[in-house]
Amino acid sequence: YNQNNARYWCNLAKVCNQNNNFQYAEMATQKALEIDPKNLEAYTNLGLALEQQNKLGEAKKTYDYFLSLCDHMYPKYKSGVFGADMQINLINDGPVTFMLET
């Protein structure tokens, strides 16, 4: 592993989030962001870790900053309301369908 690689820290944060170790996930995402301050995956992991620790103000700031990065990187994206449940419909036109559950 390479501790100077943001992907390493993002992967570690994802595993920590999946195992309900949210404080360590938060620390790992902070390391990833020190290396790559515009890493969208790190902000996703950080927002989840903060939300699960009931740090909703920080989670909202993370979400807003994530959206500001998306504005510059993906001008045609759509966002929802922070903390809201979303219903999404998808029509696939291809040979493979992936079912994602959260």
C-alpha cells in the first residue's frame, strides 16, 4: 500500500464506514483530502462518516462543498436535498443491469 495515495485512504474510509467505524473513516478521508483536496470520493465517504456520527452541520458543509466541486467538474449534474430520501427511476439500454442496494 502507498500512504501517499488518496485512493488508499478513500478505500480505507469506505471499509471503515461499512464496518461502522465512522471516526476512523473520518480520519482516513481527511488524509485523502490532504493528498487530493478535490477528491469527490473522499467527500462522499466523509459526508457519510459525519452523518453517522450525528455531526449534521459538518456533514451539510461537506455536501455543499461536494456540490460546488461538481459544479466545476460536471456542469450537467443534478442534486437533491441534503438529508432527504430520493426515489430514482432508471431505464437501462444495454447488455448488463446492476442492482445497487443501500
